Amino acid sequence: MKGQLSHESEIDVPAGVVWETYGTLEVSKQIAKLLPNLVQNIQVLEGDGGVGTVLAITLVPNVAGFSGYKEKFTKVDNEKHVKEVEMVEGGFLDMGFLLYRIRLEILERDGDSSIIRSTVEYEIAEESAAYASLITTDMLAIIAEVVGKHIAEEYKAKNNNNNKKMIKGQLSHELEVSVPAAVVWETYGTLQLDKLIVKLLPNVARDLQVMEGNGGVGTLVSLKVYKSKITKIDNENRVREVELVEREYLGVGFLIYRVRFKILEKDDDSSIIQSTIEYELAEESVIYASLVSINSLATIAEVVGKHLTEEYKAKLKA
């Protein structure tokens, strides 16, 4: 026996913005935070939010006919804004269900609004068909309503900040290294870069701690004076973007402080490390713009670039 139920909720937020939450582990964090009367705990057992991620969910007693379950992300389509999650242990599977899948789709309505479509698909053995009546979209509807409201409030607040007069700026530095772009990217496109910075430049960065993730989008890294989040990893174009999310510049009026690393291919044996800082700050804090300097990124490129060059030459000789 097979079945399907769906629920749709409209939200006055662009689809791309809603997907930043629904398409990542952020939605799980918000569920645990905003719905403590339904969900007791959500634990990431494996993965960083991509396909293969496994979560253990513990429900508040008497919310459902079971205390918890494990689920696995089986599909994450960032282009179409579709995420599928399947129950893999406990929950409905203990009642004779052969499949219990949740599909979350963020549909663009127009440039300023979207629809959160939550779908349950299930298969159940004929002898357990009576349990099919337990399937509803009630909890998914509550999640869409509560998390959607939170996303909308954050989006509105951010737009209010954007309506203020802001100062934007950008600084860049380029360094040529005698190492192929693909080899440089093996370091600059992963957490290996952060580890090398701490190792080679202890006067620039220290006390590195990976708080979440494994180097992909959404990874949170903490250093002594700030926390940053990886917001973009483009392996094809060799681009990595990192934004400050706590302390340092954000404490003196900066609204955005973003670092972009791009590895450009010069020829088969050499490349260019392009380091860029982009920032926005409120007009009343413009005096602090003078604090922004490309010097530290230039130093990182030189020291790490030298290290990579030496390693590459040694490997060629071996």
C-alpha cells in the first residue's frame, strides 16, 4: 500500500533565501530551537547537510506513537530547491512501514515570495495498513509555519538594515605561484588552508576550532578573535568565500565582511592566488572602514604559496 500527503505554506521571502535554511542543517537547528514542545533533540550522526547525512531525532514524549527515529538525506538539489529525507531506523518503520520519505520543496512564487511544499510519501505492508491513518502532515505544517515565520522576520530585519545608508568597499591582492591551479586548490579549497595558516603564521591566527562541518558550505570555524562561515565552495571555478559571523569587525558596525579566494590558472605549471575582501558598514560607522586592510591576506598568500611551491618542487624531484 502506498500513499502521499502534501502541505503548502506561502512565505513572503524569496525562494533562494528560504533554501539557505531548508537546504542545509540550519532547518534542523531551527526546529530544535523553535519547537521544544515537539522535538527534544536533533543530533547529527554523520555528514554536513549533504546527501548521506544522518540525523537522530528524539521527540517529546507523547507527541507521536514513538520516541524517536533516525533519518538520512537522500537528495539535496540546490538548483531546484528540493530536499528528500528518509526514515532509516525506528519511528514508522517499527510499525510495518517499508518507506517513509519527506520531500521539502521551495517553489518560487515571484521575486519576493515563495511556497514551502512539504510532502510525505509512504509504503506499508498490507497487514499493517491500519497504521496508515497515523500519517499526517500536521507536524510538517507546524514546522513550515514556525520556521517560515522566523525566516520571514530575519529577512525583514535584514532588509530594514539594507535600507539604511551603507558604505561598501573592496580590496584585492594577487600573487603568482609556480604551482598548477589544481594543486593550489587542494589547499585553498579545503580546511587545509586554515590549518596551514595557524601552523605557518601563529602571529596572524591561532586557536583554530572547527565548530561545525568538514570544509563544505556551512562550515563554521572559530579563531581566537572571530568566527567565520564558509558560504561558497565552487570547485569548478576554484572559488571559496568566507564571511565573518561573530565578533571582530561585526562588533564595530560592519554588516558584511567577506573574504573570497580564487585560484586562477596562468598556465599548466603556474597559477595566481587572488584574495579579495568585500565589506559593507553603516554610514555612521564609516570611520572604521580604515581598519580594513589586505595586508594579512597578502601575507597568507605569500607564506602559504611559498610552502606549496616547496612541497610541489619536492614532489616533482621524488
